[in-house]
Amino acid sequence: MNTLTLLADNLAQNNFGDTMTGGLAGPMGLFVIVVLVIGTVLLIRNMNSRLRRLPDHFSSTDTPGAGAGTGVGGSAAGASGAIPAAAEPQGDERSQP
């Protein structure tokens, strides 16, 4: 036979070293997708619980020097989270509807 015919027959077999039968790519891909979905759901639940713990609004009455020496965050409320009496509106300062 011709060498070109032998070469064509050899290439036509299409065996590039993948002799594994049954395949593992499908189940492994499914496993990776399920793990990613579970991780995403857990991250979303964690973020929602953290967002629920935040206050509805933050006070913008803090002065720049009020946070000195109050610890992490520098807010005048301190670690207890209580609003200082000076930040609460008094008497006529309250907005009228």
C-alpha cells in the first residue's frame, strides 16, 4: 500500500490517547456546579443576616473631633451604640411635619 494511505488510515482512527471509557467529566462538572451553588447560597444568607443587623440610618451629626479616643470606628456613640444626648433634637429643633 501507499504510505499516504497508511498515514490516512492511522489518522482516521482518531485515538488521541483517551482510552478511558465511562467518562468522569460529567459527574465531576456536576459536583463542581453543586458546590458553587451551595457556596453562593450560603454567602447570600450570611450577607442578608449582616445587613439586617445594620441600623436603618446612620447619624451624620458627628463632628470630626468627636471620634478621638473612642476606639475602633471613631464614632461618638462608643461601643454601646447609644446615641449621645447632644445628637438628639431638643424642643424646637425637631422638624415640623
